[in-house]
Amino acid sequence: MRTGRTMWLIDAAYLFNAQESAGTEYNFDYLKLRLWLEHNGPIDDAWYLNSTQSPPSEDQSGFHAWLQTPVPIGPGLKVSLYKLKQRDFECPHCTRKFSLQMQKGVDVGLATLIVRRADQNQYDNLILSSGDGDLKDALTHARNVCHKRIELCVFRWGISPDLLSLAEKVYWIDDFSVQVEKQIT
């Protein structure tokens, strides 16, 4: 059972892409996942960070509104959205040009929340749902300088060994995926 104040940070693109490790048609439910995590103690502050097209679609806007709905109706997350950035590429073999929209800013947003809130002593425990090894320095600061307890809530796919080495506890969503699966209506 964790003690003290707990903050949960979510890299939405990571969870969306990594959930396939539980099955190709698998989708998890944010409310069920939060309630499952809270069996080990309450979550006091929870953030969902993602990139989205500008403006977001009507479906995306509805989903983001639901994410902010307090428990028990929704997961009660603070939503922080960044604009997708267009990046241009050229094929080295045929010189054909193409563009992709890419997530930008989420890792910086996560790192900022980890470090700033640790420095301000706004949490004792951090639950991180991200596989991004670029967060290693922020987590190291939170753990070693600010003495925060680090937990991961992740899928087995796409997780950096650097993050695993810093975590005191890892919740492998693959192991309890049935309990947090989204029911399609």
C-alpha cells in the first residue's frame, strides 16, 4: 500500500500504441485502470498528455471531456494537449517526398511535471505510464534528489530499460488487462 500523495502521469500515445501487446483488438479503459491502481492507495493528481490535430475532432473533444469527468463517472484526469507537428521526409531510394504528423511536446510536458512538482514537494509517489527513455533524467532527479517513489504502469511493449531500472514497482497492464478492458457497447 502506498502512502503519501500520489501523482499519475500518462503519455497517451504510449498507452494507445502499447496496448496492442495485450492483443491486436485490445483496448483498455482509463477509468477502470485508475480504479485498479487506486487499490494500492488514492491518486491525488492525474494528468493525461497527448498531441492532437488542431482543432480536435468532435469525437476527440468528447473523449477529452469524459477524461476530465470526476470519478466514478470518468477517470478525473487533467488533460494537456499539444498540437501535432507536420514533418516532411524524402525517401532516400526514390526521392519521393511525404509528410507525417508527429507527436511533439508531450515528453517535455511530462518531464516538466515530474521535476517541477517534485521540487515543489507536491507528490510523494509518481506513477508513470510512459515508455520513453528520454524521461530518465527527470525521474532520476525526482527519485535521487527529491526522494520521490517511482512506479510504472505500463505494457510490456515499448518500455525503456532505463525507466524500469528507476522504478520501485511496475504494474504490467498485460497481467491484469482483462480487469481494465474497455467494454464495447
